[in-house]
Amino acid sequence: VTALAFGAIHGSLDAWALGYYVVAGVCLALVTHRTGGLESAVLVHAVNNTVLMVSVILADQLDDLAVVTGPVLVVPMIVMVLATLGLWKLAPGREPAQAVAP
């Protein structure tokens, strides 16, 4: 459910972009679950956005910034899944933090 919300919040109606956002949402949710906190997922999200933005800048496409679409999005999907698998293997499983009752 949160992965669908993550995809929807990005506001794209393009099927390829929406698919990418949902895959990213699932991966970030898994990282959050595995590590027991948002810190690692926020870092993965920030690194992902930075890498994608640097590639746009290096391609001199910043003035034509639009949602990338099509099968080319399979590449960052695969990278996101591989990063998630790597973090899953490296991170020790932790229990999510519990709220303290007043």
C-alpha cells in the first residue's frame, strides 16, 4: 500500500514511470522494514535522486527536464532492486522502534 502511495505521490500517469516509482517504493519499504528505521531508505532515495539528476546534468538535458519514460526505466529499476538486495544482506534485521505509551 505504501509503495502505491509512493508511486501516486510522484504524480505521473505514465505507466513506465509509475512502475518505476512503485518498484522504488517497494524497495524503500523493504529497506525500512529490514533496518527498523527510515534512515537507510531516505539515504537510498537521496542517492537515487542525485545519481539520476547528475546523469541529466551530464547529458545537458536540464533545460528539458521531463519524466523519462519507456523501457529505459528498467535499468534504474534493476539498480534499485540490486541495491535493496545488497542492503538486505548487509543490514542486520532489527525490530521496528516501538512508540512509548505516555
